Amino acid sequence: MSSLKTMNPERRLIEHRLPLKEISEASAREKSIRHGHISTLHIWWARRPLAASRAAVFATLVPDTDENYELVKRIVPWEAVKDGNNPDILEARRRVLEANGGQPPRVLDPFAGGGAIPLEALRLGCETYALDLNPVAYLILKATLEYPQKYGQPESRPVPEYIRQRDREAWSQEKQRPLLSGEGEWVQSYRKNPLATEVRYWGEWVLERARAELAEFYPQDPDGKTPVAYLWARTVTCTNPACRAEVPLVRQWWLAKKDKKRIALRPLVNEATKTISFAVEEVGKGEEWPEKGTIERGDATCLVCGSAIPSSEIQHQAREKRWKERLLAVILGSQDENGKTYRPATSDDEASFEKARLKLDELKHGENLFSELPLIPDEPIPYEPRAFTPCIYGFEQWGQLFNPRQALALVTFAKWVREAHAEMLRRGMEEEWARGVATYLAFSLDKVVDYCSSLCRWGNDDEGVTNTFGRQALPMVWDYAETNPIGLLTGSYSWALVYEVKVIEHVSGWEGPCTAHRSTATRLPFPDGFFDAIITDPPYYDAVPYADLSDFFYVWLKRTVGHLYPEHFRTPLTPKSQEAVQNPVRHGGDNQKAKQFFEDMMRQAFQEMHRVLKPGGEATIVFAHKSTEAWETLISALIRAGFQVQTSWPLHTESRGRLRAHKAAALASSTFLNCTKRSGGGVGFFADVRREMQEAIRPRLQEFWEAGIRGADFFMSAIGPGLEAYSRYDLVKRADGRQVGVGEFLDEVRRIVLEFALEQVLGAKAMGGVDGPTQFALLALWAYGTELPSDEARKLAQSVGVELAELGSLVQQKGEKTFVRLSAERAKDKRLGRPAEGPASGQERVPMIDALHRTLLLRREGKQAIADYLEEVGYLESEVFWQVAQALAEVLEGTEESRALKELLAVRQGLPKPGRSRLF
């Protein structure tokens, strides 16, 4: 899609073309960028890449010209913004302003979340409005958009005396004379960015005081090495009455597993005392070491007697608070060439932990540090096993996710964050200024909280602690790593503070009007026709339970800065009654009610967006969901709200390492739907709409195919072009007057896509020779891999003229999932690939996919058996059959099935003549 098309300055760029390849590459690469990126300010889930957001904002606001098309390519790389806005960004700002008659266009994101879209609108010179219902998201928006513009501009505030004092202290310690200017590094930094420098100063102020109180609980070793982390395991009691040993739950034994560094734990079992101790051993290259620990898939094995301990028993002991924890090993920081070192835990380590526990108990009975709030968060964790596995094991309160030393550290830091704010006011800072600085100090602690729970693992590949939210859920962790929050490495407060300062410096590089609001998108606090553009990333059905996840941070923010935002932190947990999400738990377990609630909320939100958008305004909606049911909801809400889809663009926004291959559907793309207010509307007739859909979809499919879009992404990306015709009307009817619903529209889109995809996958346009079951297998494996939602499997089968029940052993349905079986999984099917028997069988041929699978299983019997079988079923000389084999080999590239298919294709020319007329 790199070739330029005829420009149309009357249309917006996004309506006509986008450089998908360049935007997708920049978006995927962005996942690995850290310093300065807003993703390092504070966790927010499913945040859009800045590159894709920047492209969407720019292309929505500027006309379709060759110059603007080429400029998109230059503004999406991280290099365009990482050191401040480069000349291309400044040129983009100028063109956005010019396209709006010299005035900054008003842009709204009503589901702003982590702030990526409004940040890019602000970067491009727009008058930006960001809105979110969630208090945590609201603070992120304030810290990303408002505070940096208000307090982070160069030479905007006088340098306070305490900043000058830091320079004097530095000169005294280093015995250096002041610079000729008389200003040291601190003063110079303040002049460049007052906000970043204040956050750095007060962050170090907090760290110094917290470290003084906590140092005794993280003691150095006698050789001066500092603890980096402590490795713990939860323990249960063996169920064997003759044993009753304490069993550590350890998933694997490796501490460091690299090419040149292999260190592991060795459990030492004393059968006489029925106890277990641990040694740390260096494992030689090539030396075997057990890969599995004591627990797998929730079931454990006793190291003393070998008895199995089922997951139900582990859950039972956990819920009754009968399981315990055991300190296994200590990871130490080292300055020598070996980096981190490891040793078994000792009684001294246990004593330090016990001191921390006693100190925490003392604080619980002392003065109340957080106004009326309990010292340790006692707010409830939602009972949602699907996303919060720890609730199955008796974790009922957020504070229970932290061991006593972790809780003590977090409480201590939280206390000093609050005290820092009070000290700022005592030194004469204005209230809002001090509130802004304190917010970043609280965010620094939130980063520590993310790395300081009992749900953090030790990564043996990179020798580091992994954070609590490795994904958009809270999974149970058996053996966890406790980081050192007063140290210098990942998970420490000093580490977190560096990231906060870097982000402030990055997002303070430009000025512009920007306002963050906490409100629901279903009741927007703006007048009619207020915005030139709305660009947003709405929630996706049940994809991310934002409010429940954010409670993890909300309970700590209440204790650090909640008193500074009383109107936003007055509830025990984040507000959920108006959150647009499909969550059956909030509707008495009724999924249908939850679905209806979500659809109603989205309809209201889109109606409000339609109301506040100017008549000639543009709306760009980001959507990424593999379920056509989710798409049906989105489309229905858009059309009913009065929007017409102008175009859609699929953008790869995930790094390739995140994508699953040949196992389950995994969307690599986000689809950007560009809409305008529908004018005219009226009734369209399906015959005409279908013809328009064909004309719109097929050329775009060719473009998307050439752009490298495949699989589930390809299906979803075709919905937009079809919508261009369908959403033009208020209502679409058949000739007999029956209304064509969104579901039927999606079925029609699917048929068009399947026909096109089969032509591409098979490399042949004559598809009459490929039977329905084979078409299903090809398309399911190509689009989803071996696992897909059952509803999608059903619709896909119907699209090629078959029912799932007719596919025999080719598919296996398990509730909401359907699995497409490969040849080895069908080996026990005695009728696989055999011609139908009996008078009703007629001359019906064996489906090609069944014949292929049987042929692969016959390889062990030799070439003659293969030739005889294929002759019998009529496929030996069928070019279409061998084309299907080639296509499957390519679709399943990298699998054992693909290798087997390639071997079959290689021996085709060497197959002997059939020796028998019948095999069955």
C-alpha cells in the first residue's frame, strides 16, 4: 500500500488512504520502548500505541493530499518524538491548524484511559478533551496531559531555595567550585522543567526517609552484597497421614537459565524428619536438570512421600488459611562480572522478615496514618475466578496480596508521600502545584506496588522480578519473588522515580489547551456540536475488566493522594455501576443481562458522541475484537446513533512476539473505523447494497492482502469496507420488505471474504472443486489456528455450506471453544477418509481434508499404500487435491503437520501405480 493514489483534498486523508505498513511497524516496535514513553508513567491496560494514535489523529484532521500521506510516514517513528518534537511533527501541527482555518480543532476522546490518543492530539496542536469514568485513569490523564503543560514549561517558575541548596550540597560533597554561571545541575534542570525537577527532588526526599526506616529489614550480607529479591514458595501439608510434610509449591527450580549462567535450586529431602531444605547449585552446560517443580496445573506432588495433592485440596487448605509461606533463597546484587549471585535462605533472613512482621503489627496498633482508612487495604477483591484466580484460594482483600514485609514497605512509602505533600505546603507551594507533584510521587509508589506483591515471579531468563500485571488479569502464583523497594534495581522506588521524571520531560515539550474530565461517556458534559473530531478506543465487550483491575492501585492511591482528590476517591473501590463492560458478576451471573447492559451503554455513548460532534465533524473509532458478536454490537450502536462509516483501516499494533501461532485466534490488528454523521439515510434495498458491498470490499481486500494482513485480522478488516455501503442507510430491506439486520450483514461480509481468501490461499480462482469441509478446515486454520470460538466455528461452517455436526472427528467442541483437529489427533477414527457405505451413500466423495489426513497417517505403510488409497478415493491425479495439500502446508508453516504435508508433496511424483482396485 505504498503507492500513491489520486489525491482528493475535499476528503480527509483517513477516508482515502493510510501508509499501513509504516504505521504498523512503528506501532509494533513501540512495545519495546521504555524511557519517556507514557506506558512507563503508570500501568493502564490495552493502551493504544502512540504511533497509531498519532497517525489516526493527523489523518482524521487533514485533507487527502500526497504531501500529507508522505508526512504520516515521517511522524510515526518513535525517533520523531523521543527527544522532543522534530521538524516533521512541527510541520504536522502547522497542517492540522491550517486545515481547521487557523484555529486549533477541538478533539474529544470519551474513553481516554491511559491517554495515548489525547496526548497525540495535544502533540499535534489540538484543543484536547480527555474523559474517563475511572478515578485511576483520571489521575493518569491529569499527569499525562494537564500537569506537564501547566508546570513543566521552561523558565516558567522561580527556582526555590531548596533546589539551589541541592547544588551547594553537591559542590561541597564533590569539592568542586560552582560553574561560571553560578548554577549547578539542579538549578539548570529546574529552569528546563520545573515539574520534573520538583518530582525528582521530592521523590528523593521520600526515598531518603523511607530507606532510613526500612533498611534494617533488608540487611546487606557480611561481604557487602545487597539483597535484590527474596524467593518464596507457598506451602501446603501433605495429605498422606503417614507423611504430613510441609510441601513447597514450586513450579520450576531454575534461578538463572542462560547460555553462560545456569543456576538452580536443589531440594534436599530428609525422609527421617520429613523435612526439606534447599541448596543453590551451578548446573554445567549440557547437564540435565529437572524442568518441573512440585506443582503443575494446580496439582502438587509431595517431595517426601510422592503423594499427589489435588488442586481441590490446595484450594481447601488455602481458603481455611492453613497454607503457609517459606523463604527459599536470596538473590544478591554484585558489582563483579558475575552480576547477581544466589544463596539459600538462612535463619538470619527469616529473622529480618520476622522483625518486619512485628513492626507492621506495631504500626497497626499505633496512630492512624491514612485518616480513617485502615493501614493495610482491606477493600474486597471481586470474586471473579476468570480474571482473578487468587480469589479461589481465599484472597478476599487487596491487602492480602502482600506479605508483611512488602506491606510494611508500601505503608512506609505511602506515609512519606503524604508527608512530602504536607511539607511542600509548609514551604509555600500553591495547593494545586503541590497536588500535582505529589501525584507523581504516588505513581512512583504504584510502580513499586506492581513489583512488590506476592503475585510477582522471578524470571530466570533475565534474572529479574516480573510485575504483577504481566497480562490483563491477576493469575495465581505459587512461588513468588519479593523485591527490595529501597534498592536500586527494577521494582525499587528509585527505579520508579527515574521513569516518572523521564515521562514528565517527554510530555512537557509542547504547549496547548487540554482538559481531563472524570465523567461517563453516556452523559458528556459538553454542548451540541462542540467538537471537530472524536477519536476514541471504546471498551470491547468483556475483553478487559478495567475497573476491577484498577482497584489494585486505587486502594493505594486512596492512601497516598486520595485526600487531595476527595471527590474522586470517596468510594471504597472504583465506581462500577456505570462502567461499559460485559461482566455477568455484576448482573447476578446472568450473561444475557450483562450483554444487554453493555450494548445499552455503548448505544448511549455513541448517541452522545453524535450529539457533541459538529455536522461536518469526523469520528474515528478504534476496535480490536475477534468476535463478530462484538462487532455486531458496535455496528448496531454506530448506525442507530446516526453514524455512517466512511472507511476502515486494519493496523498491526502488537509486536510479533505477542502473537500466538497455530493455536488460537489472536488479533494482531486494531481496526480504525472512520465515521461521519449520516445525512439523507432512508431505506436501502439489499440487492443494491450487496452490489455496493462487493464493489467496495474486493478492491480493499486486495490491498489488505498485499499489506500482509492475514488470518482473523483479515476477516475483521473487511467489515469496514462493507459498512461503507450498509451504514449509508437508516434501514436496509429485502425486496419482500424484511429488514436485513447487522447479523445478516456480517454473514454476507464473511461470504465475500471467504471466497476471496480461498482464491488467495489456494492460488486458484476456480473453487468449485473444493468441498465444504475442506474449505472450513483451510479457512479455520488460516484465520484462527486450531482453536476458535464455537460461535465463530458455527458461522464459518455455515458460510461454506456445512454444519459443525457434519464434520465428524475434524472438529471437537468444548463449550465455548471449538478445536480443529490435525491428522495425528484423528488417528483413532476408524472411518476417517473411508467412502460412505450403504444405499444412501450414493457417489458422494470423501472430503479432501479427510483424505489428506488419512494419507498422512498412511505414510508409515509406504508409497504403495498412499497411491492405492488416493486412487480409490479419486484424488491421485486431482490437481485441486494437491493444491489443497500445498495450501495447508503453508497455512500450518512451522508445525509437524506442515512438515508431513511437505514430505507428501515431495514424494508425489515418485508414487507407484496403484496396485489394487479397492482398499475397503
